[in-house]
Amino acid sequence: MKGQSEIIVFILLFVIGVSLFLSAVVWSRGIFEKNSDVTKLNSIETFMSNLDDKIQGVIKFGGKDSINYNLDATIELVDSGTIEISTPLSVNIPETWVKLKEDGSIIRERMEGDILKVQLQYLPDSYAVHLYTDGPIIATPRTVFIEKGSSFESEGRTYIRVKVTFE
């Protein structure tokens, strides 16, 4: 009888331990997903800031540059002054545009439903950036290449052409 009670106690403790472990895994899954979404958001914001720095450098000094795109999100050349990254994310961000940076360029973000949109915009000042590409305008690339092109005048404003390629 003594051997049977030890086996029953072992089985009960094992079942209780497995139940507690599974409860902890299910309960903490949401916390881990939120942490990974916050990390992804920070990575996107950092990438956009670095991309802006690279574009500004190419505008000032000419030549070519590139930046690795280590994000699981689409990047799009929306128009001649805007680059946008969008990805599904569950973070608490307003549905109206929130500016993260504004100094010659603007980096802003907002939620559209469950899709995060982060934009890098160049607004016309004394000179304007004219972004263009020869390749696809939307992609999930490994590298983004930036190259300074020619300048042109239009309506009393100097435009600097910057070629952006997603590869």
C-alpha cells in the first residue's frame, strides 16, 4: 500500500506541475508578443532615422550609399517626397499622425487598424528632395541603395533627385 500512495502522490504532483507550467506559458504569451512588437517598432523607427541620415549625407556630399533592411515589413516609395514602412503590429499608437522628428525632414507614425505606418517625408523648403526609383516602388528588400542624381529647377525651387532602390 505504501508504494501505491507514493505513485499517486507523484502523479498528482506531476499533473499539478504540468498544469502550472502550461498556465504560465499561456498567460505570458501575450507579454512576449507585446515585447516583440515594441522591439519591432523601435527597429522601424531607428531604421527610418538612419535612412534619413543616409539620404541627407548623399544630398550633401553626393555619391552613393546603402543601408541594410533587417525588418519584416514592406517599404514603399509613396511619392516623390515620401517613403513609408507598413506592418501589422499590436502597439498602442494613435490613429492620427505623431511626429517623431522634424528638421528638414519629418518622421511620423500612426496606426491604421492593426497596421503600423511609419513615414519619412521631405517637405519643400529652399530646396526639395525628389525621390525616384527604377525598380519596384514597394518591396521587402535586404538592402536599400541611395544615389544622388541631378538637380533641376521648377517653380523657383531647386529639386535634388535622389534614386532609392530596394534590392
